[in-house]
Amino acid sequence: AGSQRPTVTTTAPRPGLTHRMPLRTPTLAVAILTTLTTALSPTRQTTCTPTMSTTAQKTKTISQIFPKPPSHWVGDGFHVWPVFGRHAFTNTISPFLMFDYAKPKHFPPTKDQLGVGRHPHRGFETVTLALQGEIEHSDNKGHRDVIGEGDVQWMTAARGIVHDEFHSQKFRERGGTMEMCQLWVNLPKSHKMTDPRYQAILDASIPRVSFGEDAGYVRVIAGAHGGATGPAKTFSDVSLFHVVVTSDAEVEVHLDSPASHNALLFAARGSLAVADQTIHESQVALMERDGDVVSFKASPKAQIILMGGHPLDEPIANQGPFVMNTQAEIVEAVNDFYAGKF
């Protein structure tokens, strides 16, 4: 597999999906404010030849497999599993903070606005992947958007932003299956108070690296793999890959993962095996930092997400939607929010 030249593909925009929506008045995100007060067919194809290492690659091994946690609702629109469990907001998984996965769930047509109303963030980034359905976003910086199947929303809260996340109006009216995940990426101390930023990363702009004829592909959202570089702009060295197995048989997958980087493998659909250990559906495995490639066998039709990045190794102070380095900075964030400084 290491000698094959991967095919890098980009897809054209899907017809019929509008990415500019009128700003609507959202409901209050009561639960979050309470927390504050209490504590895909490609149309063109290019082929690249990756630069091959002159030294032998070392495969990363599993450090630990996290147990599957109980699920809960975020607002009234997203039924999620907090995948990192007790490791969330610890340096064990740095530069990542938490990861919520909403398994496929059918929603009937409704006139109700389902999701999470206006709420603040400071000190980190939220990365939302729409696997099925449509998610509508608006914020107090003037960004208004809808992401659909295959799209990614990369929002940098930094010094402060107030936003909402709902099922899109079109999705609510027709009903359908919603499947999504949201990753929180910590910002280095030096960038926590930078200006907020919003990136709407459409599926059309995400390169695909094939790992075998009719076997599947890797969507490179952030970082680099197989000669492709993801479109996401990041403040630290972060990789985010979405592995899609199209084969009806088990396949081997090899992903670039720089030495010293944390790497986490999440089985969104199906399962994967690393050596003699199996990561079952909805489980995540933390890899040892030693090594520069992550290799595994994926089950037929599996979908796997790799999250990788250089650990920040900085203090983490968090309360609700704020993540800073000290408790004093958390108090400042709460005060700034209520003073209207976001």
C-alpha cells in the first residue's frame, strides 16, 4: 500500500444548497447560560505524486481505547455521545478538548426550530462536520450559513463570539436523517484573544485521497496526507481526516501522522482493528505519540475520523462554553459576556 500513488480528487458544488440564509431571531440557550451563572460525485480529478520518505515509517500503537459514554441531548436538535468522556478538557488529548457525535436520527417534518439558541464561546474553535442533514449557523459577527452533507463549519471563537446552531429551515420542513459531529479544538494561549473567524468548508473544496481502486478515500479537511493539504486554516498543527470505505470487504488504511502528535481514531460507522485490538462503532482510540503513520483495517462501508495534532501542553481552565488558561480568565470571560463585550 505504501508504494501506491493516491488519487487526489475535489468535487464540484452540489446544486440546490444555498449557503446564505436570512438572519432569524433565535431562542435563548437556557442550559448554557445556566452553566455560566452556576460555576458527492467528483467532476474533475487531479493526480499528485506524494513525496516518499527515505526512512522507514514507524506505525503508532494504541495507548488506550475510551469506553463508550452515555448519550445526552444538546438543545432539542442534537442527540450526542460525548466521545472523549472523562478525558475531555485534559492534556491527554491536547490540542483537542471535546468531541460530540450525533448518530443518524430521523426527525419528522416540523415547524419548530430545533437546535441550540444563542450562546457564547471564548478561547477555542468549534469544528462541525455534517454527515447527513443540514445545519444552519448565525453569529453576532455577521456570519450566516448552512452546511449540508460533507460540508464542514470551522468557527474560531477566540476572544468572543455569540452564535446559534439549528436544523436548517429546509431540513425542518421536509424532515429527514441528521448525523453530525462537533470537535472542540483548543487555541494556543497566544491566539486565545485573536479576532473571531468563520470558515465554511464545502465538500467541493475538500481533497480526496484514494487508498485503493474501489476501496475508498480519505477526505483531508485539515493537515496533510498523501500529497494533499486540507483547506482549513488552523492556529496550531492540526490534522482532521474523514475516512470513507466504499468497499464491501475489509480494507487496510494508512494515514500520515507526524511523530510527537496526538492521534485519535473514532469509528463513526463500522469498526476498525489496530494490530489485535478492535475499536467498535462509536468508540475512540488514543494512539501513542511515537511513530509517524497510523495503520488499521477498516470494516466494509466503515467511516472513520482521525483527529491529530501537536499537543499544546498548556494549562486548561474551562467552564461551560469558555476555555482559557486560568480561572481568572474564565471569570473575565463571564464578565465580558454579560457586559456585552463579545
